[in-house]
Amino acid sequence: MIVKNYNHIFETMEKDIRINVWHLALILAILRLADLQNNFSTIRVSRSVLMKLSHIRTFPTYHKYFKELQEFGYITYSPSYHPGFKSTITLNIVK
């Protein structure tokens, strides 16, 4: 992903008064995973990795802000109920 797309993401979130530091931490963690996977369309994630990368330590905090990112339309989450497969996230704000 090029810097221009990162700028678009952060400019969009900057204008949204509902967004706080925890939302930004989760988005940064998701972007980091996307970069590591070299795939920005479908990002494989796990709760433990996202919590570690975003420095969120409690499950209620993680779930609250992760759910809000979905409700606000920034991400689409597809859970995997199989222990051998990771869940996926699609970023809805990438140009």
C-alpha cells in the first residue's frame, strides 16, 4: 500500500468525531498485519495478535472498539469458527 492510501485512511478518520485513540490503535494494528501479509484486500487476523499490536490489554475494551469500527463502516469482519483458520478483515476505507 502506498502512503497516499494511508493518508486517505487517516484523513477520513480524522474528520470522524466518533474516533478515539483506541480505534486508531486497532486500525494501525490491522494496517501492520496487512503490510506484513502484503495483502490489503483480505487481512487474516486473530484477536490475540490485534490486541498485542494495538496495546489493548482487556477483552471488553478490544471488543467495544473493534465492534465500533464495524458499525462505523471502517472494516468488515468475517469470523472463522474453525481453530485452524484465522478470521478475516476487509478495510472499507482503502481507495
